Amino acid sequence: MNKSLSNASQKLGLPPGSLIHVGEIHHTETRITIVDYSQEDVEEKQIRSVDEILKYKDSETITWVIIEGLSNVDIVEKIGNMFDIHQLVLEDILNTHQRPKFEEYDDYLYIVLKCLLSEDEAFTVSYEQISLLVLKNFVFMFKEKADDLIQPIIQRIKSAKSRFRSSQSDYLAYAILDTIVDQNFILIDNLDDAVAMIEDDLLASEPSLNTLNTIQRLKREMISIRKNISPLRELMAGMLRSDTELIHEKTHIYLRDVSDHAIRVTESIESYRDILSGLLDIYISSVSNKMNEVMKVLTVFASIFIPLTFLAGIYGMNFEYMPELKWKWAYPALWVVFVTVTIGLLSYFKKKKWL
């Protein structure tokens, strides 16, 4: 059986709990890192086999297992069997198209959310699904990519005076959530820069088709961002309402802080959606105004040439007894009339401020 699919729709017909990786493969080899710590000591190392986790299973220390790369389904399955994780939870971990959510089980908590990063000045956003399994003395973190996102947390754990060293696994889970949610503030700053550039293009110069394409691309990006960020409020509310023993009362104050950040991020995203809609209206108005200016100029020229065409039409008729045809100064006089009418109409339009 193919153990990696690009879309969830390709799993149609398979039984529930089928362990198949769904999503883009970022790393062909899965990397497993263990950070084990207590008040006295910290140990960080990479392991080759899932079986090496067993020696920490009955330890009183806090063990953080970081799995980077989800293409190796066997590793996820072994961890599930080792710690009695429900098959449907393992299926959700491997399906990278999950909606952010919080689920509570008897012996563990399951949290899934998206980490959003803007990669360049054009505001191209990359999405990474991160799943957490929070047990009594264990936190499993499943990531799609290998990056430096969690390095600040590891450095804080290594500090002897760190709060981590005297806290339980729920505090570690809070720190991971806080880091991921706070990444969104960087995203918003980059979005603000991208929106400011569009505003400058609209107000400082004539808008181009490229400006319209940028606005439309950002609007589509905002739909995807909102879809992945909005559920954070529900996720954090679920954790705060939970009465599980795995989340201690003293951790609630920190979770409320993350919840507040999630609300701020969501509200910012909503406001930028409105701003982009306003920018699109400004673009359409600018294009309409430009077209009106063109039509005004054309109308002025047409208004000037209408009487001239009328006069030229009269004297272009082939009647034999038109008195002006025999007059010596008829042609110069007609030109004087043409120039006088033109100057008179231009003066009138300028007086009316149509020019």
C-alpha cells in the first residue's frame, strides 16, 4: 500500500484509522530528538530507533520527543502502540490537512495547530502542521519540517533557573503553543508591510494590473490564513474549560495569555481582510476615475468638433446658388469662424472647470 498521499480524498474507501501520510513530503528521513530534563539535569540527543524512548517511559523526568518529518508511518505507529494512543489520533497526526483542534482522552491530550511563516517580501505564506501529544511526563511533538522554531524553548530548558525545570509537561505544552501562536505576530508585521506597499502604489502612482493581481493574491492568502488561525480561539477555550489532571491550575494563567494572543491575531486578520477589501474598492475607483478623465478629454474634443463639422457639412453641399461660394473672402472668413468657435468653447470649458 502507498504510505503517502497528496490529498485526503485519495483515502476514500479506506477503513477508519488507516495510517497513511497525507500531505507534502518535506523530509524523506524522519529525525527524532529527545530532550529529557528535571530540576537537576538536562539531556538532549538524537536517537535512531523509537525503542530508545522506552527507557524514559517509567522515569519521573519530563521527556520531550520531537519527531521531524512524517513520511515514515512506522515510527508514528510504534509510538502509538508504545503509549496506547488511539488509532484515529495517529491517523490525524499523519493527515497534515487537519483543522486546529484540542481533544481530551483519559491518559493524554491531543492538540493540532498550524505554524504560519511568511517567507519573502511578496508575502508568500508557508504552512506547517504541528501535533502534540501531552502525557503525564511526556510531550510528543510531530512536525512536518526540520527548522529552528523550537530552539529558543530548548535553550530555556537548559537554563538551570528556568521555570521548565520545576514544572510538568503541561507547562512545556504551553510554551510550544505560545511560540507557535506568537509566530503569527511576525506574520502580521509582514502582512502590514505588504499592505503598505499596495497603499503606496494606489496613492502615489497610477494603479496597474500588477497591483490588482497582488491584492487578489493577498485576499486568497487571507482566506487560508483565517481558516488556520480562527480555530485557535476554540482550541484555547477548550483547554481552559478542560478539567483534566494533565493541565494544572497554575498553568491556566499562561494558557489564558496564549488565548489572548490568539484573539488579538484573529482580530488583526479580520481587520486586514477589511483593509484589503477597501484597497480593492480604491483600485476600482482609481481605474474608473482614470477612465472618466479619458472620456472627459474625448468629450471635450468631440464638443469642439461638432460645430466645426456642422459648418463644414453645410459648405460641403453641392448647391449651385449658395451665395458664399462666389465670395472672394469666404474661405478665410470660414477659418476665422472655426478658430473663434474653438477658442470660445475652450474658454467656456475652462471657466466651468471641465478642463
